[in-house]
Amino acid sequence: MAKQAGDVFTLELIDKPKRGRPRKPDAMTPAERARAYRHRKSAGAVKASPVAVLFARSDSIYKTIAGCDVWDFERDARSWPGGCPIVAHPPCRSWGSLAHFAKPMPGEKALAPWAVEQIRKYGGVLEHPIKSRLWAAANLPLPGDGKDEFGGWTLPIHQFWFGHKAEKKTFLYIVARDCRTRYTRYSGRRQEPGRLKTKEG
């Protein structure tokens, strides 16, 4: 099957050496590595790394996903021993714009800063509302600020992209070594998936 012009252009972009570094003659290109990884994964040779999900709902969909160690209210996320990346959904009613109406349980407000500490130590993602006061309290970077001293950065999303009935503007604080794309500007307008302004970092 003949390659289309667009395919050739795409392959040239994928195979282009980064920062002008010469590639070894026997080294695989990024496209070849991706194909090899998919082949190993389909053959069962690649196992998912464990991920701890903290502060999940009792009926969380995470419990149906292999490799997720889910900590709901009954397990008490504060008892998590550490040791792997996490996805944290700490209670937000003490930190949101309507916090003055909230009636949190004793110690509940301290869970979010604790989750930030764990993510900075082990890596992962923390989810909170876009108007959460946690960003100022924990000195988290805003979208476009770049990475903080822990390598963390913030990505704004709309939860309706993933099936939520409301738009629900949300911040994700991410600490990950291998993530190359970071968000650079947030317009505040409703945007469709794939239209976020990003640049390679």
C-alpha cells in the first residue's frame, strides 16, 4: 500500500532526532519503539504499574480497573503506606468558593495538603475545582506558570469532556518525569477536547 503524502510528513516528524542529536545506526525510531511496545502489550509482556487512588467514592469506577489500589472512605487514605504514584481526589468543600457554607468533618481540610505532599514525593495527579484555594495555600503553579521545584505543573480541564453532565472546570496538579506536554494558556472559554493550547517542554 502506497504511503500518502501526509503519512510521509508525519513519519518524518516522528523520526526526526530531538535537539539535533545524531541517532545510532541500530537504534529504533520513536515510531518503531511505539509499535514494539504495543506488540509486547498485546502479548501480555507488559504489566501495568500499580497506581494508588486516594479518596475515591465507595462505588468508584477505579475499582474496575486493573492495577488500581483504591482507597475509599472505609480504607482511610491516610493509612496508605506510600511507594507508588497516586491519583488523588481529596475532599474539596473546605477549599472551594462555597467553603463558608461547608460543614467538613474534623481533619477533613488537612487531607488536600497531605495529598499534595504525597504527590510531590511519589508522583501522580491531584484533582480539585478550578476555584480551589488549595493552589494558593500549597503554592501550586497556575496554568502557564511552568513547573515548580518538584516538577509539578497544572492542567485545566472540563469534566464534561469525560462524561460529566456539568461543565465543571477543574485543575489537575501533575508531577511526572516523562510528561513532555504542558499547558501554556487558559482562556476560560468552553473548549472541546484536543483544542488546549500546549507547547513541548
